[in-house]
Amino acid sequence: MTVTAVLINDQPVALGSVEYNVQITHGRSDIKAQPEPSSASIVLRGDPGLAVEVGDEIRVGVWGGVCRFRGNVTDLTREHLDTTPPTPVTTITAIGFLAKLGYLTTGESAYSKESPRARVDDVMTGTGLDYVNAADDDLELAANNDPQIQPILSYLQSLAEWSGGTYFDDCRGRIIFEDYGERGQAGNPGTWGNLAEDWAFYTQAWDAFPANNAAPQIPALDVIWAPQWTKNLQTIINDIEIEYGNNNLYELTDASSIAAYGKRQYDLVTELHGATDAQERAQQILAAQAQPLWNLGQVTVLVHRLTTPERDRVLSLISGTRVIINGLPEGSPYTQFQGIVEGWSETYANDQHLLTFSLSDPRASYQACAWDEVDVALTWENVDPTIQWYNVVVPDDLIGV
């Protein structure tokens, strides 16, 4: 087993005296799905020696100091196995702090004309929750003197759709809202401000923490191969109409996509302020969704078989970070897939640690190669003449074979 600590209100459960099974889920299974609060299910067979109540805070640490979950107990069950004497079995269900935003409201007072980043601060300040704000700081939202009172969680979903971003609760229990252009940066565990536990909590070497958001490679031998590649028309948008300001409309189309797949229109009602903001948002949506993208779906990693450096790097992956999957089976659309983590589920049982990642194509998050990332020594004769800029996700995609 690899769980090294289960803490209830900061008091450790005596894991050495019980049999246990831990399952954790985090994030979402698909980039088009609404983010869900993280959750944990902990089954303790035997007397854990510690009282637990609904509402108590739970933390789960693994592999000598990596925090994988923090939240509150929502459900408890206690039963007894027919043994002599009867063996107690306690099942604890806990949910991440993002769920609390479903019970807190916003819209009681007017919103100023401001950026999405400033609006997130307005909404989250006063909730009493720890949060990291990496929302868009360039777009501008219109002032709203008569907002609708609604759950903060619902309003964050609207803000994400208007501005092109997402949100989640991380393993430390913080709420993170990030612009798609900043994915994986705000919660990078190698950032000094993100190392907030006491030093005794971290038993890893300093170089185990990622210095940047570079995509690690997961060895093919340590992945359970059942990849399911999917591509469909349902995600295509090639005619986008955005409502902004005072009932103004901005429309943008992709002629080549319409010619290939037919007109697939989407209307987005926003609180964006001006035409420039609406144009930028429309360009983002068409860049990400005018063409169908292969989706790898989920891959399961055998964490207990990784080397210590590989394991530390894999456990540092959070929503928004990139990962490279190597050794894909023959006949796959790609032999190597660089995806963005949307979420995961993991199970600790029977001396195994199984970690299943849900991945998305980077282009769906507006992540593509920028000019300043291209090797300055690359010459035009070495560029693939058939490549479309849309398909250049990493600099190597430019190079012809």
C-alpha cells in the first residue's frame, strides 16, 4: 500500500492497525464537461481508533508526503462483518471544497466594468476559501447593475465560458480558476507559493518538485493499454455568434470547416464589454473547435511500478498540466500523444496504486506552438510543406520527415 497518512481534523488514523482501501477522483473526465468537486472514498476495516463525524476535514497523503486530497466528510456508514468478534467496517465519503461554492451566492450587489480576473476576485473574496486566480486579465466584462443572485459555482461556470477558462479544487483544497492560456501554471507544485505545508510534511528531495510545466513522459511499460480514440461532429463549431455589451452581436465563421462538415452554429450570450473582446473570444472558439480532434480519453498508470523520480513527476500532474504518452499501439492516430490533464481517478488497494488520467487535446485549450518556441536554426526547406499551423502543437510538428 502507498497511502502514508489519512488525517481527520489533523489527527492521523492508525493505518497500521486496519485494512483500508482509498479511492480518489479529481477534476472532470472530458474538456467539455463541467468541472466537479474532487472526492474521496475511504474504507477502514477494523477499529481506526479515531472518531469521525460528518463535516470533519479529511486529508490523504501518499508516498511519503504528497497530498492527494483535502475536503470534508459528507457521508458515513458503519457495519460489522460476521466474525468473532464482529469486525467494524467504516466507509467515509468526502468531497472537495469546490462543492461549498454551490451553497454560497453572488449577485447581491452590482458588478463593475472589469476583467474576468478582477471579477473572480469580487466573487471569491469573502467566501473564506483559499483560491488562486489566474483568470484572463485582458478581456473586459461590462458593468452589471442588476445581476442575478445565483450560486457562485454556477457563476464561475458562466465566467469560464465567457472568457475561455476553467476551474477546479486542487489536492490542497484550494479553488483554482485559470485562463486556458495559463493552464497548469497556477497550481504548479514546484512554485514556491504552492509549497505551503510544514517542512516535515515533505519527505521528497527538492529536485522532485517540477521547476516548470514541461510535459513528463510516462513509460509505455507502466501503462495499462486500453486506449479508446474518439472523434465526432458534436464538438465542431464553425459559426459562432457572441452577444456582448448592450445586446450587440459579433459573428465569425470558418469557411473551410463549413464546406467540410456543414454549418454548425453556436450562440454564446456573454457579459463581455466590447467588440474587440467578442472578436477575441470568437477566434479562440473557432481555433479550438472548427476541426474535429482525436481524443485519447483515459489511460491508467501503474504508479507502484514507476521509479521514484518518475513517480514524483507523475504525482505532480494536476488539472491543466501536460503529459506525454509513449508507445501507443500500432494503428493509433498518433504513436505519441501529448495531452492535457483534465482530471483523474486513483485507487490504493492490494499493494497497488492505479492512477487513471483523463486527457484532452492541447488545441482544445488554445495551446499551440508559438513563434518564439520554434528553433531559430530551422529553415524553410526542413518544414513539412503539408502542415497546417493549426496542427502545430509542439515545435517538432513543424519538421518534415
